Amino acid sequence: MNKQLPLLVLLLFLSFAAYSSTQVNFLSGDLTQLKARGAREGKLLFVYFSAGWCMPCQWMDKHTFTDERLAGFLNQQYLPVKVDIDDRKGLMEKERYRVKYLPSLLIIDTRGLVIARYEESLPADKLLHRLREHLPKELRPELPAPVLARPELKEGPRPANSISRPALVPDRPLARPSVLGHTEYASLPAGEVPAASGAVTSPAAPPAPRLQRNFGVQVGVYSSYDNTIRQVEYLEKKLDEPVNIFIGEHQSKKVYRILIGVFNSRGAALQYAGQLERQSIKGLVKDLSGL
């Protein structure tokens, strides 16, 4: 009898079990300590900002984070952290990371930098693919086949003008983009409890969408991720505000565009570009919808 057979069976069982978790094992605690743990283990942090009164967050708790494939992937590949902004420590983290809307989903790398921010409710399949894209190519596992098709959950609640590429929230945003109605719930401002009674009801019919263009000031384009991060760190220290990163392609090669600010008009972006130039930072105004 092959003595290695029981060990092989055990390894196969553990491999299968890694993707069969029924829920995400969210960690709690100080984000500074958790970032240090992520650096030691070589894992990215997935930070989920929520609140008990947030209906889009409740939607994700019910539909997204109970998905077996997503739960197994997050538990194995990331350090998932849930932050309740109604707690004292959670409120401090909300201010520290400039969380403006709920839910906010942040991905923090082993150096403690926010490399992606999603301000929308995402269904499990979309979130799963986005999480996989942030892992190094050589470490990206093949995604397991869906456990159960859920056609009614193909689209989750999300803002109309959310930025889907990795981007940090600007320090001084202007008016919030218009929100497109959907079958569930839109994102909610993080500092406002909806309705006097604390309850939120789903709208009877979605409002008509309003198209809105946003603009930013592009201050650099890089082909190297490391050089991009170094420049972002320099600009954030110099300006004392977050800097956005957009990932795109140029001549079939990946490029990283560094932009500052999200403005509702080209004029406002041009005015900010003038402020940057007075600090010896040259930039071009870009329509964010074209990136």
C-alpha cells in the first residue's frame, strides 16, 4: 500500500476546502497592525467599510460575502477586514482613509498603500475577478467553477459614475456624481444616516439617469508600477492629499496614469491645474470617461 496516498488525499481535500467557505472570515482590529501582518505574510488587505444602517452594505452582506467561491478566495488570498464606521475606531479609520460613500472597498498592498478603491456595491462574480486582477500574475490562481448560478444577482447596486479602475478618493471632491437608479440600492454618503427613522426603502421606480462628465489633472504616465508608486508617494507628501492611479493600455502595453482630483467641469480642473503649476507640478486636464 502506498503510504503517501493518505497525505495526497488530505492535500486534495484541503485544496478543495479552500474554495468552499460559506462566508468571508472578516478580521477586526487595528489596521496598522493588520497592514504589518499583511507585509509579513505577503498578502494584500481587503478593507470593507460599512455601517448597520447602510442598505447597499446589507445587500453585499446577504448576497456577495455569502458566495462560496468569493469567500474561499478572500479567506485564502487576502486578509479581509471589515470596518464599521459607527464604532469609535471605525470612525477614525473612515476619516483617515477619507471614506466618503458606503460601501467602500479598499485594497491595500504590502507597503501599506491604497492601490484600489471601489465605492459601489458589487456582486460576487465581479468582485472576485477584480480581486484576482490585483494579485501578481504568477500568483493568480485559476478561479473555480461557479457553485450555483444566481441570475437574479448579475447586477449589484452601484453608482452610475463610479470609477472602476484603481483610484484613490480626492481630498477635496466637488459635488457627488449623479446616481443611476437600479433594482436594489445605490451607494450612500458615509456621513449620513438615511431617513429620520433610520430606515431606507427601495424606490418604486428608478429615476432617469443623468449623464455627467468628470475631469482630473494628469501629472504623469508610467509603464513601471514601482515608479508609479514612488511618484504617488512623493506627490501625496508634497500636496498632503491622495493621488489617483488609472490603469490603461498604450500600444498593447499596460500604462499607469497619475491624476489628481475629480471635478465636475473642465473649468474647475483647469483652475486646479494652475494651482499645481504654481507648485512646479505640470499637468494636463483629462476627461475621466475617456480613460
